[in-house]
Amino acid sequence: MLGDVLKDLRTKRGATQDDMADLLKIKRQTYSAYERNVSLPDIPSLITMASYFGVSIGYLVEDETKAAHGEQPLSPAQKDLLAEIATLPAEDLKKLQEYAELLKLKRNS
């Protein structure tokens, strides 16, 4: 959910909810509602947060989009793993794919 993504990005950046509220020119309680998945930010706020965190708006709302289509969103741990995989050289990526296939075979037997 968007709130989980916002909280994860905010804490990794070392920002507080007050910092985010100041950035967005809103009350802290309003920002807190975003992180608690009680309400959604408007588009200008999404743009500001995406820029601040150095991510795309799509990254911020990916889970919301998946949920709307009945897909299971990625957990923060899965997103971190994907980010690590994206930095692997081709040789290591091939090894990882082979290992994943081995795990799948093991699970299915």
C-alpha cells in the first residue's frame, strides 16, 4: 500500500513525519493519514514526494495499481531484493536464475 511505501522511504531517508508535512505544506496529521493508508495524497503531493525520494510516481502507487487489478503487491523485502538484483552483473544474474530454478524444482518435488 502507498502508506507502507511512504513510511519505508521516509525512514530510510531519515526524515520525520513533520519533515514531510513541512515539505508538502500540510499538517502532520494529514501526512500521518497517508502512511496509515487512511487517505491518499493529491497529485501535486505525489509529484513532490516522488521527486524528494528520487523515485517515480509509478513506484509510489505501484501497490495501489496492483491491488486494483487483484494482484498481490510486493513486500518491502521483495522490493529491496529486486533493487539488489538490478545491480548484479550478467554472470551473477545467470547464477541467480539457475538457483531460483533449483529452488522451484525442489519445492515441486
